[in-house]
Amino acid sequence: MPLEDKSSHLTAGVSRREVWSWAMFDFANSGYTTVVITAIFNAYFVAAVTGNQEWGTFAWTAALAVSYALIMLTGPALGAYADAYAAKKRLLLLTTIGCVVFTAMLSLVGPGDLWLAVGLIILTNFFFGCGENLIAAFLPELAQGEALGKVSGWGWSLGYIGGLVSLGCSLAYVTWAQGQGMQAAQFVPITMLITAGLFAVSSLPTFLYLKERAQPQAHLDGRNVVREAFARLGQTFSHVRNYRDLVRFLACLVFYQAGIQTVITLAAIYAQQVMGFSTSDTMLLVLVVNITAAAGAFAFGSLQDRMGHIPTIALTLIGWIIMVLVAWMADSRTMFWLAANIAGLCLGASQSAGRALVGYFSPGSRRAEFFGLWGLAVKLSSILGPVTYGLVSWISRGDHRLAMLITGIYFIIGLIILMGVDVQRGRGAALLDDTIPER
């Protein structure tokens, strides 16, 4: 069917081409998470930049924690500003440029360049996280309420394909470079340039075809831009009792995403430190897992709209708990490959489903702001989970199995909190309070 054709899943005036252009941003930015955060640069940071010091894993997680803290401080206010001035697309462009430029600069990092690596990781991840919040805020404008899971799944599955492309290109180069006798310090920097270039090119359809449908809203008298953004955010918090199911789900997100972000951030480190994988082995593993993740996001997106938000997310959390146990017990590469692919299946599904449910609970006039709160929850989890892992591995003198086992506790807590979320009540609150009264 042509991209311009309409779909019953989309809101009036939205074409398939526009949804594709929105999903292409997931395709574009997934290369960053796959290559930099999950598969290559994280392991390079621990092995080469810190010289395999016992504190290397903790240093990596601490650098990411700083970037996530910055996003937490600015994300909700940035969303409030985007809503007030209908500026989601403009801000998305700025954050994309920032992430692309600083990712390319990671090519300057060599062995021992600890502070350069830390500074650049903080900057790249900050811009990436801000952009992630902004692109998510477009979702409720594109999909009908009952199809949010499906459309979110389309984007997330295309995102994993984007990760495959970036990682595949990097793997091809690394394989060639290793054949030429090059060391990691010579070929890892080039993979950063490959990732930055693909991010820039792949995001172009988003800025060409995605529309900013939001309209500028009435501004608060006597407030400058920054004060107004925080004032609007304060109004949201003052009315938060009207969104108790959203708040409960955000709390659930903090815990289960703590486990997910740990796996994303430390998978390559675990594979190399515990299972003895080489750089090429790890890249191949992540490549295959991305295929599993794409399939999971696509399949569970459709399942979510039929089965329901809560049962779908609960099913994925049970899958995560099983994955942690298998990885903890793994004494062979076969078992670890099994654990990794269970993680992949649950990864796309749980993240896509969570984004869709936040969209379902969000009032129309505050979408960017509420997705800023979603980003705040995810970034808090991105500090909580990986830093816990890093501390446990440091204190236990490199016991990554123990650190992995403790990660499973976060999925259990998330599952318990999830059981208290009432989807219909949360949706009703969003529809009833579509516009929060100004003060």
C-alpha cells in the first residue's frame, strides 16, 4: 500500500508516509544506543580507556548517571516549553545535531583518555535522551488511542532494524580491520564516525515529513521562557492527583526500566568479562538480539492492543525475570545466547508497550510535558540500575554474576507495582482533564 494511503490506526490527516518518517527517527537513533551504549564503546571504555581497572565498570555507569541526571533536571521543563511554544520539532533538530556531533567526537578517544571519554559520553547521552523524549511526544498525535501500542511497536521494531544497520556496518569494518592486524584503539574510533553519519542521514525523513501539529498555547503573563516552562511543570505536579494511574505506572517504569537499562548498558561488558566474548563475538550477539528485539516490538505491539496494556507488560516482565536467571546460571555460550535472545524478545516489547501506555494516559495539551515525565522516570531508572550493578561488581571485586542476579529484583518490584495500575481510570483522567487550568 502506498505510503500516502490512510490507515484506520492513524488519526485524521495523518498519512503512512508521515508515520514512517516518525518511525525513521527510531531507526536513526538506535544506532547510537546499539553501537555506543550496548555493543562497542562501553566495552572499549572499560578495557582500553580505563585499562581494565576494577573501577572501570563503575566509572562507565557513573558517567551515564551524570548525563541521565541532567536529562531529569531539564527534560520535563523542556517538554513544558515544547508544548507552550509548539516547538517539539525544532528542539528535536537541535538535540539530534548535538548527539551526532559529539558521537563523532568520540572518535578522538584513545587508551587512557578517561576524562575526554567521560565528558563526551555525558554530552552525547544527554542530547540523545532529550531527543528520545521529544520524538515520543509525537506518538499520540499520529495514532488513534486504541492503536497506540501497534504504532509504537512499528517505530520500535524499525528502530531495532536501524540498530542492526549501524552495528552491521561497524561489524563489517571491525572484521576487516582485525584482519589487517589493527587493535581496538584503531578501529573503535572509526565505528563512532560510522554511527554518527548513519544517525544524521537516517533522521532526514523525520525533519522532511513529520509535522508539528501542536499549536502555541496561551502564555503566562510576566514570565520569561524558562520561568514559564517551570511554572507549567509546577501546574502539572499540582494536579498530579488527577493522574494517579500515570504516576503509579511511572513508578513501575522506574523499577522495571532499571533492570532493562542495566542490560542495555552492561550486556557487552558482561559478555566479555564473564563469558569471554571477543569484540566480534559481542557485536554478532547484539546483531542477532536486535533481530529478536525487532520481532518482539512488532509482535507485542499488535498483541498489546488486543490483549491489553497491563497483561502485555506483565508478560514481558516475567520474561525478563526468566532471562536474568538464565544469564546468572549460564556456564556455556549456548545458555548465554539463549538468555540474550530472551532479553531481545522482551526488550522491544516492554519499552514499546511502556511508551504507548504513557501516550494513552497523556492529555492532548500536555503531551510533550508528560513524555518529559516519562523520560524523567526512564532516566532515573538508567541511574538506579546500572549504578547498582557497577557498585556491586566493584564491591564484590568483579562478581558480575552477583550483580546480574540483583538486577532481577527490579523486574519483580516493577511487576508488583504494575498490578495496581487501572488503565481505564487512567485514560478517563486524561480525557477529562485534557487541558489543565492555568493559574
